Amino acid sequence: MSQDVSFVADAMKQAVPLVKTTGIEFEEVSGSRVVATLPDDETLRNHVGGPHAAMMFGLGETASGAVVMAAFAAHLGKATPLVVRAEIAYKKVAMGVLRAEAVLGRSAEEVLAELESGTRPEFPVSVMITNAEGVTTGEMTVVWTLKPAR
């Protein structure tokens, strides 16, 4: 039986002001995959008319955070998810609405087993950013950890 993670989109909008400010929306949310979109808004654009690189990074990091929240929702009282590091590659000039697909790189069960053993786990989330035509405009890896609550 899978866990209900329907609360994640609203929780992200409440907990992360950037989500509301930029207009990021969540199209799909599960414990292993999230799809989020960034609207085509002129206030978020760069000098060539597409979404600013910081907006692309923010979309990808937000999608990765949503999948982490969904994957570990039942355990957030025991640990706080934190970004350890992130890397992004800008592949093509981005224009218009962007879509970020974030996929958990290790099973939640494996990460939780590591946490329960007393080790602070690290795990990657891979993010592909595409435009409305499905062309990849960016690729990102965000490495997360679960910091045990004290």
C-alpha cells in the first residue's frame, strides 16, 4: 500500500515562499518521482528572454525537495532533509514554460535503513528540465541527506 502524498504540493507552497513567488506548480507527486513546472513569466526571465538560470536551478531544486518530502513524509519527525550539494548543466537555451522531473536515486527503504543504523545517509535526486516541446534544457543532480533529529 502506497502512502498518500497529496499534501506535498500544498506543503511546499506553504513552507517555501519561492514556490509561491515564482508560480511553480506540481503536476505529479509520488514517493519516487515529482514533476513540477515553472510558468513563462517575464519577471523571471534573463537577458535573452527565457527563464533566468537561477529560476531553472530553483525549479529543479524545488522538484527534488518535493520528491524527498514525499518519500520521507512519515519520517520527518525523526530527521530533517537537507541539501548537501547540487550540480546543474545548462544544455540548451530555455524558453517558455519549463518542466522539471525529479527522480529519487535510491530507494527510500535503503536510505531509511542507513539512517536507522546510525549513519547519516546521502542520496541523489536526478532532475531533467525540459521545455514545452520536450527538449532537455538542463540536467541536475541534487544530493540530499537526512539529519537525525536531536
